[in-house]
Amino acid sequence: MTNNLSVRHLRAFVAVAHHGSFTQAAQYLHLTQSSLTATIKQLEQQTGLILFDRTTRRVLLNPEGERFLPVAERLLSDFDTAMADLQAVAEHQHGQVGIAASPSTLARLLPPVVKEFHQRHARIGLLLRDNSAAGIEQHVLANEVDFGIGGNHSNQPELSYTPVLRDRFGAVFPPGHPLAKGKAVLDWKDLEREELLMLSTDTGIRAQLSQQPSHHGIELRLDRSTIEVSNPAGLAALVEAGLGVSVLPALAAGTRSFERLLFRPLANPAIYRDLHIIRRRGRSLSPAADALLLLVRQRFAVMPLPPSVEAAHG
């Protein structure tokens, strides 16, 4: 048998049980007495039980109604609690938002955004994951975060990539290095005779450099690097020790690990690492996550960006 009962029937039953009167219950529920009577009749027809004993002066619960009353009250309480929780999420009163981003993005760009969001929505928890470009994509694919900020590492069909920043590649070297003399912008050919220290081939930065076509005129042979490092902090230590120079995007070269090193943008041609907002296709964001994403877009568009980093348009 199809059950057509609803929260409306439960509220009507509980109100009549508490007031002992159809007239008073109808006033409490802001209904006409005829409408309330019809609702109780529907409830009794659906259950196949009479729930009230009606007298000329009072409406009293019979034994079946008395057994059903605590059940109806619990169901209404659970429903009202669930609705309150949903409304609290919609009003940004509680919940959690997760972002995956590169360590350089987390360190240099997100702190003022996170601070402003936390001031507006103090009850919303924030989960910030730092990872490589491939790891960011995997976090988004697995629904472990709401969105990511990173490079398009593998062009996953399940993900959407919206450009948000352009991060220019440059050379990194110690202050006393000959490259530090004179030129504010270097040519790629200036690195032809240098010992290169590079991030390993499984990183997004190295992968993007390796994808640059030869017709760009870059005569730098990335495969002649004899020392490779899996993370930027280790790379910075080796460059500082004088073992060679490296090529990195401006954001990565501007983190604390590189504070004692110099960065010069590379030209002819200028090459950029594009950073994207990465989302799972077909997955809607919670109101809190949507608010944080909007704030990221707004602040990235107007915040003072590090040299050689610019807002993307597209």
C-alpha cells in the first residue's frame, strides 16, 4: 500500500494530541478547523487505526494514539534538526571547505584569502592540502577537497580547468653568481653553459618545461641535468650550496626556501605556468565552498601579485 503521509500529518497529529482540541490545534497551526480535521482523517485512513477518542468536550488519545505520539514527536524532532542543519550550512554557519594547492600557492597567495574568509565565516572549517600538480588533481577527483588551484597536469576529462594566474618561469641562482650582474631579465641562451639543477620528471613544473616545443627557440637541454630533486626546498639548498642554477616559476622561487637566492625572469620566449581553478565536472559546491571560490577569484584579480605573476583572463 502506498504511504502518502507527510510531515504535515505528523504536525497535525501532535498538535491535536497536545491541545486536546481541534479548535485550539487549528489556531496553533494557523489552519482552518475543517482542514485540520481532514488531515487527521487522512492519517487515520492511511494507518488503518483510529488514534483519538472524540467527546463533546475533549479529544483524547486512545491507546494506539498514545503509542504513536512519542514516535511522531521523535520523527518531527529529527526532521526539524536536519532542516536546521541544512539552513545553517546554507547560511555559512557551519561545515567544512577543502582546497588543494601547490605549496607556493598556499604560502604566498592564499593566506590573505583564508584570513578574510575566516573573519566572515568563523564557524566554517577549512582544510588546506598542499601537493604536486598530479596530487591536486587526485584530491579533486576523489572528492577529498571542494576544488584545487594548480596546473593542468594531465587534462583529466572528469575535471574542469579555469585559468586564474600566469606564473612566469625564470632562473634561480646565488647572489654572487655571474648571472646576477646587469640584466634584470635573462635569455634562455644565458643558461646554455650553466650546470642545471632541476626538479624531477614526476613534478608538474618539470613536466611543463619538458612540453615546450623546440620551435620556441629554447636551446636549453633539460635532459642534461645530472642532479634532480623531488621538492623545491631540497632544490633551493643545492642551488644555495653553489652546485648549479635552476629554472622555476616565480611563485615557487618566491617561497621561504629561496629567500637567500635571486630570481630573474627568462625571455625569448617568456614561458608561463598557468594555474587553474580545478573542479570535478558535474559536482556542485556547497554554499560555503562556493563563497570561498568566489573570494579566491575576486582577491586573485586585485591583490598585489609577486613580480612575474599575473592574473589570467579566460
